[in-house]
Amino acid sequence: MDFRRLVQIAADLHCFSPGMLAAGEDIDHVRVQLSRWATSGRVVRIHKGWYALNEPFRRVRVDTNVIASTIKDGSYVSLQSALDFHGLIPEYVAETTCVTTRRPLTVDSPFGRIRYRHIKPDAFFGYVRIERGLQQAYVATPEKALLDLAYLTPGSQDRAYLSELRLQRTDALDLDTMRRMADRFGAPRLERTVDLLRQLLVGG
């Protein structure tokens, strides 16, 4: 494979691996070529075995949500990152946080830090696929992002903590759906989170 061929294949991809390029090619040779192009600056190394084309060869604006969803199977963007994606919090979120049923991991990529936090298999639900050109991101719904945040953050079952989130666009939240999701966790403390949110948002 020459570099022109790589650009033809990967210019519209947020990230790619040698296996995605190796049809009809020796995969070990592809790996060596990618390493050389990364050294020369034409390719950006994201994480073990994952790359992106550098500018100006890349036609797509890299989305870290897509990268995060792609480089670790069985994960989705959640917590503050998903709340930011849905426009529910005003603050800029500096890193992309995902949940996974696998081991926790932190990736310091050229496009920003990606943190994977462990969640039990019974709680791995409540996300949607977001199309981004030829690839996609998996992002928690607003309700599930809040529940994941409450589940993984000590002290979050506190009215003051929820107030400090300064939630906005709260019409996007379905508290009845959130209650049903909380039941699936099998964690009674999340029921308190939903009750507190209801008090904060609708005065119930």
C-alpha cells in the first residue's frame, strides 16, 4: 500500500486500524508502513493499533466520541461527556468519558484524553448510535448519562451535588423513563437520585 491509497481509504474516517486496511495486503507490512507514516507526521497514532490521517490529508473533522466508541469495543460515551453532547450542562468537558463492562482504561490521545470506567453488565444499556459520516459514536441518553454519573460518583445522591450540575434543557429529560432505568440497575440509591431530580426540576 502506498500513501495515496491510504488517503483514498481513510480520508473520511475518524480513526482506523491496520485490520481495516489490510484487504489484499500483508497486515504486518501495513503496520510497518503506518508506523513510518506516523513518524513522518502524515498519520497520527491515537492508541495501540489505532490511527487517523493528519491534516491536510483528512477530510473529516475528528470526533472524539467516535474515536472513543471505536477503539474500545463494548463501550459508550456517558457521564458529563454525554450530558455535554446533549447540551444539558453549561461547562466545557475536557475529556471524553465512557463506560464499559471491561477493565478501566485511560487513553491520552492527540485528540484529547479518553477515560473508560467500569460498569456492571446489568447496567450496560441506555445508549444510542450517532452517525458521523462513515463511522458512528455510541452515546448514553440524557437519562442514562445522569444515572451512570450518580452510580459512579461518590456523594452524588445529594441535592447539592445535583444542583451544582446546573442542568439546562431539562425538557429533554423523561423522569419516568429515568425511574425505570434506575430500577434496572438494582441500586436503590439511584431511586433517590431520581426523586431529588424530580424535586429540583418539577418541584415534586
